[in-house]
Amino acid sequence: MGLGGAAAAKTDSENRPVIAALKRRAPKIKCGIEIIRGRGSPVKIKVAWVGKTKEPAIEALTNEYLKRISHYAEVAGVALKDEAAILSLAGGKERHKLVLLDSRGKQLSSEELAQFLEREQLNAVPLVFAIGGSDGFSEEARRQAGFTLSLGKMTLPHELARVVLVEQLYRAFTILKRHPYHLGH
């Protein structure tokens, strides 16, 4: 027997209680960056850089993107004195995966960065994205890094690289959430 007969005769109002019961029993499936870890905390990210910010516009843009990212992850921007402070932050009480920004690193598209964040959140290890000083990072820092990321072959001032990084992190989260921000590229 097809869909005709008694089954087809039921109205929407008769099916609503059944549908509501099924929805209550169905597991809540979360995907992308919303996967919840053990204590229910979101992904933790620190963006660390060496030195004080000289340009107010750079500071304003950095803060704006950090604020936007905070809707998707626990995030903080940290100005540190030197490379040793970055390494200390990554290896401190709460171990972090160190992601160095370096011209010799791997170049990723925005979509690939989103996939990277999605994979890393499953590891339940906080991330530190680190931007070095004008001399870059030492070989020791490169050895300690869990990943080395390049923003491209062009040379960027370190403060501008920071803004590009936080914008790309925000874009990656919007890609994972299927937010329209990325669609306007």
C-alpha cells in the first residue's frame, strides 16, 4: 500500500505531537567549531606578539577582530616582551600548541585554516598563534612549534601581520559556522 489511505488522511495537527516527541528524543548534534569539550568550554586561542603596539589603528583593528572571534571561541590577545615569553606562555601551566607565524611556514587558504581550527579543537589543546619580533623566530622556537603558518610570500610589518591573522581567524570561524561574512570575498 502506498502513501494513500489512513496515513495520508492525518492532518499536520495530528502529526505535531509525534514530531515534537521525536525531536525531544533525537540527540543534539553539534558540528564544526561548536563541539563542546569535557568541561563545556569553547576552543581557547591566544594571539601573542612581541612588543607594544605603536599604531592606534592597529590596536583598534586587533581588538575589533578579537571581539568578533570571542563569539566563537575563548580568545585573548597578549603583547609579550620577547620570544622567551612566548615559549614560556606555550609551555606554561596550561600547555598550548604553539603556532608560529613565519614566512617559511605552510601557506593555507581561508578554508584550510578553518579546517585546521576544526581539527585542532578536537585535540582539546589550547592554541597560541605567535607573531615574532622584527628578527623573526629562532631555530629553537621553530623546533618547539607544533605548526608553522605563513601568511604568504610577501613581507608584512609585524603589526599588520597581526591584523591579517586575527581577521583570518575570524573568517575561519565564520566559514565553520556558515556565516555569510566569507561569502562576500
